[in-house]
Amino acid sequence: MIKEVLIVEGKMDVRAVDRAVEADCIITDGYRLAPKTISSIRDAYKRRGIIILTDPDPAGEHIRRFLSKKFPEAKHAFVPKEDATANDDIGVEQASPEAIRAALEKVRTLNWQPTDLFSASDLIVAGLSGGQMASERRAKIGAMLGVGCANAKTFLKRLNHYGVTREEFSAALAELDKLEESNADATDCR
């Protein structure tokens, strides 16, 4: 049983979580966030802590930002977009139990004392900004680091706000480069 209460968007998300782990959930019902829902989340936050597990789409990001401001010590789990997409729909409810468990294993806490460890030039040098494949590379690195997929500006902010170390970043980048090399080699052999 997960100690913290998971904050999800809908009933189908709860079903997906139930297939993956044993946890209590609170449903936001989209970004309506009624006063009663906020009160329930506040109680869970004070008593057990919360993990925000919203969909990897604009609405989910909107809810995550709103809740992050209200509950600054909340933990965050991100299901990668490619693992949460099925049947022409994106959401936690589309994710496999394995993808949900993987996201929960990489939970991050937002640091309100952000570092300046990473800069925009780090993203450019790593091929995560300004290039043809930058968006795809950010999505893959974001999944490896557990910070989710985002545009370059938001991705940089997450690197500096979620406590990603230079070592973690370098290791994920090396793993991605190795994967891309092996994929290129496999393509060249055809």
C-alpha cells in the first residue's frame, strides 16, 4: 500500500491505478476542483502526503500547476505520454499497470528553492532544444528521469525544480545516445 494519497483526474484513472498498485485516490473531476475536493486533498496532504498523478496533456498540466501552488510539498509522478496513449486518447487511464508503477517509482518532489544547475545551453548541447528531434529526445529523457514530457522552457524548469542531479542527467543522456546508436545500427543493417 502506498502511504501517500494519489491525486488523479477521473474514475477511470482510479481503475488504472487499482490494476497497478494498492493506493487510495482522490479524483479531481478534471480541473473543476470543487471546494469539497480541495478540502479532501488538503486533509490527505496534511495526514499522509499526496502524489499528483495527472494526465500528460495540457489539462493535466494545468491541474498539476494549480495543485503544486496550493500544496508545495506534494510529490509528483509522471506517466510518459507514449505510455499513456491508446485508442486515440491520452490519460493515466490508458497506461498499463507497468507504466503506472514505473512512474510511481520515479516520484519527484518540487523544490521551491530551485537550483540553476541546468541552463538553456545544456538543453541545446544535449539535443533537447532547437533541433529536429529535440521534442522526442526530451520526452525520452523526461521518462527516464521521471519529470515528464514538456516544451524546452518547462523541461528546463523541471530539471532545476525537481532535484535532478548532473549525474542523473548525464547518465540518462548517455543511455539515450546509446539507444539511438543501436537503433541507427539496426536500421543501417537492413
